[in-house]
Amino acid sequence: MVGLETGFWEALDEITNGRSVTLSDLLAIIDADRHDTDLASAIRVFVLGYYRDELMGTSSSEMTKLSAAGHPRSNTP
């Protein structure tokens, strides 16, 4: 079990519903992409990146392609 604040679990729920993906699949993607950090921190960074990308106008279809390729978020500034 990963210890996260309620807001992050709620955000993950919103993301999984929007992508029609299971929570376990999303966590597996995040886990596979993390580098030298604990899973809880990687999840927080993913959620932050997801919403930042949404605010910057990254399309959901682009996000789907990135996650399918094993990259939960864009690396562009």
C-alpha cells in the first residue's frame, strides 16, 4: 500500500476515470517510469504533471499515446 494524501487518491481516481484505465494499470505505468525515487513521490509528480499538462493544453489523446508508450507525462517544459 502506498501512503498518499486524500487529494492525490481523488486525483488518481479522476485520471483513471478520464482515461478509462484501472488504477492498478496507471500505478504500474508510474512505477515503471520512476527513477531512484519512492513510488509515493513518483505518483505525486505524475499527478502534478498531469494537471499541469492539462492546463497547458496537452490533448487527452496525446496523453493516452504517452502513457501507452510508458511515459505518464510529457517531458517538454
